[in-house]
Amino acid sequence: MRLGSGTFAACCVVIEVLGVALFLRGFFPAPVCSFSGTEHQTESPAPEPSAGAISNWTKLPPPLFSKVVIMLIDALRDDFVFGSKGVKFMPYTTYLVEKGSSHSFVAEAKPPTVTMPRIKALMTGSLPGFIDVVRNLNSPTLLEDNVITRAKAAGKRIIFYGDETWVKLFPKHFVEYDGTTSFFVSDYTEVDDNVTRHLDKVLKRRDWDVLILHYLGLDHIGHTSGPSSPLIGRKLSEMDSVLMKIHTSLLSEERETLLPNLLVLCGDHGMSEAGGHGASSVEEVNTAMILISSAFERKPGDVRRPKYIQQTDLAATLSIGLGLPIPKSSIGNLIFPVVEGKPMREQLRFLHLNTVQLSKLLQENVPSYKKEPGFEQFKVSERLHGNWVRLYLEENSSEVLSNLGSKVRRQYLDALRALSLSLSRQAAQYDVYSMAVGTVLVLEVLALLLLSGPRALSGKAELDVPLPSPAFSLLCYLLPLGLAALHVTVCTSAGGTCYLCSLPWLTAGGVMVLISTLLCAVLSALTGMFAGGKRLSKNPPQCNSRSSELDLLILLGTVGHTLSLGASSFIEEEPQTWYFLVNTLCLALCHEIYRNCFLGDDCAPQRCPHAGEDFDGVAAAPQGKSPGPDVWELDRASRHPSPLGVLRGPERWMVLASPWLILTCCRLLRSLNQTGVQWAHRPDLGHWLTSPDHKVELSVLAAVSLIMIFVLVQKRCSLASKVAMAFGLLGIYCYRVAIGNLLFPWQQNNKDISKGITEARFVYVFVLGILFTGTKGLLKSQITADDFTVKTVGLWEIYSGLVLLAALLLRPHNLPVLALSLVIQTIMTQFVWRPLRHNAAEVTVMHYWFGQAFFYFQGP
């Protein structure tokens, strides 16, 4: 049976999409959520349990606080407040933590540690998934039950100033708001001034119940300069003064109200040692959270050290504090120190409401919820609570009532921890069966492409699918039955938690038939390949390709990296995979060079005119044109390539040393930035360079790197582009000096730190100028059919403009990465790819491998 290559490719794409979709459905499990939604917000709360007695407490408890102010500082990791920096730069906050009326906590944020998922976790109490990383760029309206929606429905007046992500998540929820964009990460002054400028006016007013402030400046400093920047201390001092202003105003207002106010200082996520966030390192997940209120009076000698809680606990605590129902999808616990000073009956009532909400959520998401230890503890707690209420209503004030109340409280707290743990485990539970089926589909299609691709892409553009023998056909008929039996076994033992098990039997059966059909096709292709191999063995070829070993390495390395992405540990340590592949590639090139130089090459490959002649960006001039001397020399070398064995002098030694030079450069760059989850926390050269004590060394290294970039890039540019490149690189250095990263030689210390906007615009002008010059040359060569040299220079100028843009965007200590990447590219071009005459496919894959390695050389 013959199948057209277009039909074959279309079928492979459709099946690949199906396999990837199944894998992603298992890899990103369905979130733990309440299926009742938010439309039942008026439903009655759970009544107070009572054993035989009639309790009159069937409504929600009244609010604990009159007003709530949430001051969220983006990227406020715990040691910025509780460490040495907090003591030095935040004295007022440190006083509140150590001696004031406050409770301090280290709140753990679950990955992904980016802003939008963390806001959702704070306000809903749920665990957002990694799919929210994509939505972080364009946050949709939050439809999940949350504190903001509950507060608005209860008539609370909410005011917001800060990151516009809140406005996108909660549209029409705020009576007044002013959103600031987080796109301009170099702005760490105005983005916070636009929030603080409203404070004097809004703190004097009495027409609001909840005030939310989201400051972005600290996060922007981390992205641009890292956590060791001197700008961090200044920003922390600024935030400390803002906190003092808010707290003082709230205290003065409490004299006229019956209830105390609550001030919450917290961060959405932390900050890594490189200044970023998003992963799961300790610096990124541990954030500071301080609850400040006059209700938390501290007795003399009462030392309150920061306790560890989950970030999702804030939603339940705010709901109780504002007298609101807890969001239905919340998996957080009530932060008990907030209600610790209340009477025993109120404490038990708050804990009961929290456990009831968590138990309902457990019942909706875990089929075997009755076997969960948290649910059993909840039932025991509720029964003991009923006994306590009965004794309380009988006005029994004996010691038995007090002891029983303490026991019920402990039981409730244990039940809350167990229920929250069960729900957290459910939210992170992978659907292994769906992942396995999706992986099998993808691997079968890949195997079929590798086995049948050469024939499908041949000149006839068709694929010959051989018909199997009767015995082989019987095996293919029995295979779906075996897979169906396996499906039944898995679904029976899984208890309905697998996505495939929830599909109709006809759909699941179709998937099993598809898997068996693909497997039979792969086996049929293998049979045909082995049969063809036996025929070829009778007439062996005269010689083997000298690049067969390198081609095998490239194939195995690419396929191996693809397969490694199926394991989370390999994904976390992907940089190590690329470092290994690049080093292995260098050793393979070294072996090939030495073999050709010293042993000769008896079977030289046929030269590919598309890859060998014009590889370095310069080709022979068209007929009728007179090429320049450089073009003529390169063209002559390409037409008559010399074998490596006849090379003499410095060129021969450079060819022999080139793999070792590349290996040395790669090893130096690996020491610049630690990468991967297991290694990122270790000290490296980048941390040493970015510390304030080594600014002189960083300045020298950056200057040398910029000079190397100019020397390597300008050689084929026009005179105007060379001048623009020189001034552009000088502008990059001035920009880094302006923002405090580098120093001029005549400076001892740069205290006059500016935003560097003028210098950056200066560089962008030269980038656009070089790109315009290169584009004009390309268009001119296409329209007028001018000398081919014009087209080559135009391409090189566009390339140099992009290099200048990359130098501007890279962090200063990563400028050697760009410089050495250009060095390696030059070495590979002059002394590896051209002498060995690699084809275009090999050069493309090598470019990709080195590109991936250099991406990770930049650090996290």
C-alpha cells in the first residue's frame, strides 16, 4: 500500500498533538476546586455543633477588624525583613517584629513563584498551577471564589493602588484604583511613587474598609541588579517609612472605632541570588508576612519568633477577620495566633468553620475522602465540640469545660493540618496513566518518522507501507485486546482518578486501537529495514562517510535530550545535559581533526556546494562582476579545499588546538554562573563580580568584553556601521555606570545613580541605525543586482546590530558570555567547519547545541 508523504506527515502531526495533549493533561493535573462555584455565596454557614442542646449561633461570627490594609511588596523574601538587611534598613518594622503588637511569619509560596499565581493563592487560598505562568503575561478575570469578591458582595469598600494585575483579576471590584504597569523593569522609583502619592489623601478618609497596596520597585531592582545591589537597602528604607506612616494613621484612627484595625505586610514571592524568581529555591519561596494590630498585645518578656506557615493561609485568616465566608476552594488554615486572644467559644467556632470548609472541599475532590486521616480527625473534633457546647450552654464553668475546650482546639488544629496536607497532595498528584499513554503515542510516531522518513521524503514523495504476513496480522489483532485488558486493570485499581478512565469506553478503545496500529506500523517498518539491510550486505558500499560518527553523535544527542525532558529531574538540571553534549561534541571534533591530520582520509566526502563554498557568509561573485580580493581569496579556498594533512604552519596548529580552546572557553563560562536547582545556590564568579566590593574588577571585565565584541564584529561592516558600533558599545558602558553597576576609571565610587534612560536611548539609536544600514544594503542588492559583497555586508551589519542589542540587554557580568560566544563562533568557522567541510545540517545542529549551552551560561 502506497501512502503520499503529505498524508503521512498530516497523520503524524495529528497523532503527535493528541499524544502531547494527553501527556499535558496528566502532567498538569486538574486543580483542587469547589464545583459549587461562587454563585452560592448566600448559603448559610455551618451551624455550631451541639450534642443534644440547641445552639443559637447559626450565623457567621462578626468581623474582628474595622479596617484591613494589605501592603504587598513584590519579591519581599524573608531575610530582607528578618535578617541583617531588615535590622539595618527597616528599623521600624524590626521594632514591630521584636517588641510591637504583631505576629511575624515566614510564608512559603508554592511554585511557580510569579506574581499572578501568587496573588491568586493569597486571595483564594488555592494552589495555582504552572499553566498560570503563561496567564501571568495577560491575567484574565478571576472567576474562582476569593476574598475580594466576597468582600465586595458583603458591601465592603475596597481601594487599590499598585500592580495592574489586580485590576485585571478583579475588574469592577474596587471603588477606587490606580494601576501601574510591571513591564518596565528598569523603573524602580516612579512605579512606587505612583502608589505612595495616594496615601496622605486616602488615610485621612473614612469611606473605605480594605486598602490594598502593591509595590513593584523591589522586584524591579532584583531583576536589573540582583539582591546584593545597594539599591535594595534604599528601597527597603523607603518601604519602612511607608509602613510607619500607615501604621501610625491606623493607630490614631482606632481611638474613634470600636474594633481594631489590621495591617498586613507581605510579599508575593521571594528573590533568587541572581535577582529573578519563578523556581523553587529557598530564596524564591520563603516570603515575609507580618500581621500588625493593636489586638495582638504583647506581654512583657513575650518573644515571638517568626513561624512557618503556608501563603494560602492568608485567605482564610482575612475572611475570618472581615466576617466573611472562607473561599470554597481554599486549602489554607486559619492563622491561629490571630484569634488566640478571643474567648474559647469564638476560637472553636472559627476553627470549626475552617474545618467544615476543608472537609467539603476534600469530599468534592477525593473519591476516598472517608479514608483520609484528616476527615476522621474532623469528625472526632466535631463530636467533641458538640459536647463542649452542651456543657457551655449548661453554664458549666468548671475546669472540665476548660480542659475539654483545650482538647477540642488541639484536635481541630491537627485536623486542619491533615486536611490541608491531603488537599495539597491531591493538587500535586500527577495522572501517570495519561502521561504514559501520551508518551507512548509520541514515541511511536517519532520512531515511525525515523524509520520511514527517508523514503517518505524521497523524490517520489510517497511511502510504501508493506502488508504484514498473516501471522503478523494476527498479532496486530490481538494487541488491542491486550491493551484493553490493561486499561480495565488500571482503571479498576486507580479508583477513577485517571483522565482516560473517565472517558467513554468507545473513546478509550479508539486510543488503544491507535496505539496498537502504530506499534504494528513500527514493527513492519523495522522488518522492512532489516530485510533491506540484508540485501545491501551482499553489495557493500566502497567507502563510508567520514562524518558518520559525528552524525551518529548528533542524532543520539538530540534524541537523548528529547527523551530526558520526560523526567522532572532532567528538566531541572537541563543545563548539565547541554554542557555534557557540547563537551562531547568538542571531543568528537578533536578526534575527527586528529584522524584527518595524522591518519589521512581515504574516503573524502563529496563536497556540498551549499555548505562548503559559502559557509562563512561570502560567496563567489556573479558572472560579469569583479569580486574583491577578500572574496576572491575565500572563493579560491572553497573551490580548492586543502586536506588537513597538507596544512602547515600556524594554520595547522590552530586547527589542532581549536577544540581545546573551545573546551577551555566553555569551562570558564560554566564557572561564571551556577545553574540548575541543585547547584544554583553555590557561590560562583558571577556572585563575586556583582558584589559591591568588586565593582572595579567587574568594570575592567566589562570593558575588555566590549572591546572584544567590537573587534570580532566590526571586521566586515561599513565605516559608518563601525563608528556606530563603537559609540553604541561606549553607550552601553555609560548606561551601566549610570545605574550603578560599573565605574569609570576616574571614579572611586558611584554615588550619583540615575535611571540611565538617556544612555539607553543613545544605544537604541545606534542599534536602529546599524539595522537600517544593513537592511538598505540587502534591499539594494536585491533590486539592482549589485555586487554580491553588498549583500554580504548588509547581512553582517544586521547581525552586528543584533549583537549590540544583546550587549545592552545582558547583565554586566554576563558580557563575557557574549564575547566568548563570538570567539567560539569565529574559531569554529575558520578552523573546524571550513577545513572539515561539514554540511549545512551538521552546522545547524552544532549552532543549536552551542546556542542552548550559551543560554544557560548566562545563569538563572
